[in-house]
Amino acid sequence: MARLLSLSRCLRVRQPLWLAVRSMSLDQRAREVFAAAVEAVQPDRVVRRCLERHGEQLQVCGQSFKLSHNIHLVGFGKAVLGMAAEAERIVGDHLVKGVISVPHGIQETLKQHGKEQMLLPNGSQITVMEGAKHNLPDTDAQRAAESIRQLASALTDSDLLLVLISGGGSALLPAPMPPISVQEKQDVTRRLAAAGATIQELNTVRRSLSLLKGGGLAACARPAQVVALILSDVIGDPLDLIASGPTVQCETWPEQVWAILEHYGLSSSLPASVTEVLKQAGCQADRLSATGSAEESHVLNAVIGSNGIALERAGRRARELGLRPLVLSPGVCGDVRSVARLYGLLARFACAAAVPGQPDPLPALADQVLQLGPEVGVESWDLMRTLKVLEEGRDESWGATCLLAGGEPTVQLTGKGRGGRNQELALRVGLELGEGLGANGDQGPVFLSGGTDGQDGPTEAAGAVTDGTLAAEAHGQGMQTDNFLANNDSFTFFSRLSQGKRLLMPGLTGTNVMDVHVMLLPPPPTHRKAH
């Protein structure tokens, strides 16, 4: 009897929370799920998760290193300031010295956004150097890179170099091979990009012209132990692409570099300094092959934060909010128009009600979804798995599904308006959802797209939340959606619509693992009474 009374009391305590969740709108739940995703990859949180001090031992992702006032720290990237502050708190007086390269103005910006916990304390052993204004390499960033190189080069076999890396790190660590200047290296990579070179080709050339990229920083630090903690902003978390892989051995050969330059018609118009470096010094891999082992056993690279980790935590929060989580993919890419079309098709597949006497619409919708896969970077098996779960949800009368995805779609710029890829994607998905979904007063799907760094393009918003009523609401306010899309003016659109209530405004988050997409899918109308 006592146990029954205790259970009854627990239920009475829990009921208000349960009722509060039930009363939340889908819009509110989508925002909660996004907030959980961002919180999971906060710089201090991801560092604490993998870096622990136990007496005179430092535990890093399951490996142990002896502490003896022998820790040196370097870092570069948009989230590195917060990572460094937490790392210094953990290692304490064992930190001898540190240098980090962070974006211009970030310390003042973090103060303005109330992110003091991401700032270094007074008396810190770490020197903060700001540079790379507008996310482009500059002389300030080059000075920071030189300070980092000097610190790493002075280490011995009794030292441990803790390297903190996050998105934006490549621009913050410019160290062109002498006599190449920062401007010359930047011009070569810009011309390659304009000619249509892939990101892999760009990084192959970029590494070959750098002292520190492509494993160069790890080579400088030898024979010290190197531990790199990486917050990934690249689809698939490829270590050699995140900040151009300064702690990852590169196996690029001079012949590969020349082949890329010749393919894009640049080999005969290179600056003399670039030609000299390629002919005499070769690429970074040649130096590593001559000075280090093939395995680079003195280096530990650990991805401690990623889009996948953000989606995992978002899924847990969705379940707490009474939703059924379903992760599509952390690698959604391609043009926002194709991505919006995919989400529209998935919504129709999940929510379409059967009509007696009419053909089953699901097979045709499934075929269209699978055909879009290659355009949006989602593998066929992920799409098939998603469709299977959505169909099971229909047959078993489950409640609302929370479809989660991440990545970094692209926008074709045709106008000069204010916006970003997340807001434009939300606008386009809203139009897709207006095609027959949420009719007759039923609650239709809700879609959210947000940048985990809190900034979507040159705007104050991270993204927007939308649903199938968007087109009608815009029409009621005399707004032509096509005009805003043609001018890439999604921020202005959402700012005017409903007095900006659909905008996602978390402020600067201090982290960055690309974008998070959240689509809440109510069950088909025929199943809703059962819930």
C-alpha cells in the first residue's frame, strides 16, 4: 500500500509537466528541439565530455596522459574561445602557455550576448589573437599562425600540445610556405573556386602551399604528444577537411597538385613564388614522409562535437516532448529548392489521408523522394529507412513524428536582399507545405531550419519556423513570396510576416556544427481521433 501511495504522489507531481507538454504548440516544440541540439554542442559542454583530469592524469576520450606542468595549448576557429576557457579550467596549473586565433571582434560580441562563460579569465595563460575579418585570411591571422607555429616548434618529448579546432579555423591559420604571400595563396584558391574546383581539390592545393595545414602543425610539434579536439562543421566530419587538417597527415603528391592546376587552366599563370614552392619543396606530405612515421603515433585526433551529436540530443528532447524522433541524415546539401521539395514530399507521404476509390498516393511519392536523393546528399538507404518508419507510423497510428536532419544546403544568389540559407529554406518549405496539407482546420506539419551558430547569412536571425499557412498569411498581408525569393530577401519577408514571430532568434551561440532541420509531422487525419 505504501508503494502505491508513493506512486500516486509521483504521478500527481509529474502530471503538470505532462500537461504542459501536451499544451505546447508544434511551433514551440520545434523551437525546443532546436535549442536542445545547440546546447549539446556548446564549446564548454563538448570539451567537458571528453577532457577529464584525475589527479596527475589527463583523460582524453579514453586515453590517459601524464600531467606534469607540461600542457601547451593552441587553437583556431569560431568556437575555440569557449573551448579554450573550459580546457584551461580543467587542466588548471598544468597549462604552461597557450595561443588561440579567433575571429575579429568575437570577445566583444560574446560579452554583448551574455556569453561571459566563453571568455578567458583574468590571469589566463592563453593569449587571444583576433583576425580573419569577414572570414578571410589577413595579416592579423597570419601573425597568430606564426605565434602558434613558434609555440609548437619549441616543444620537447615531455610536452603535450592540446590543439582546439572548430569551423573557420582555416582562415584563422594562414601560414603560406615562403616566399608565398597570404594574398598570392588566397588568389590561387579563389581562382580555382571560380573555375569550379571541388572542395577536395581546393584543399589539396591549399595544403600544398601551407606550412601548417595538411598535418604541418603536428609535424612542427614533433616530438611532443599532440591531442586535437575538433568541433566539426563539415558534412561527414572528414578530419583532413576541417580547418584543412593541420593535425592530419596528408598524402598529397606534387603531381596531384599540378594535375589540378592544369585541369583548370592555371598552371601557366601562377605567381612565381607558388611555382617555386611546388617545384622545390613539393607538398606537405613529402616533408611528413621524410620526418615522421606513416602512422603519426604522436597524434590523437578526436571529433568531440558534430551535427550528428546535435541531432542525437535533439531526438532525445523530441521524445521528452511527446514526439517520435526520426533522424533522416546529418549530411543534407544541394540547392535549397531541391531540399525544400524533398521535405514537401516527405510531409505529404507522412500525412496524406487515404481516399476511398482513389489510387494509393504513397508509391508515387516514395519514387519522387528516392529520385531526389542524389541532389540533396541523402543516401538511398537513409531515404528508404525514413519512408519505412513513416509508413509504419501511419499503419500503427503513432502520434506526431519529429523528422530531424542537418547539413548545409546552398542558395543561388539572384538578388541583393537580406537573408540566409535557413530562412530561404523555411520559406520554400512553407510554400511546399501549403499544397493540401493542414486543410480543414487540421494541424499540419511544422518546419524549422536554423544555423547552430545563431547567425543565418548577414542577418540577426538563425533561421525561421514555418507551416502550410504561410502562403495564405503572406497573401493576406499583400506580400508576394515570389518577389522575395527572387531577391533572396527571406529575412525581410519573415520580419514583416506576423511581426517577425516566425523568425528564430537565439542570438550568437558560440558554436557551429552547420544547420539543423526539424519537421514535425502530425499523424494522418484518419488516425488522430485515436490519440
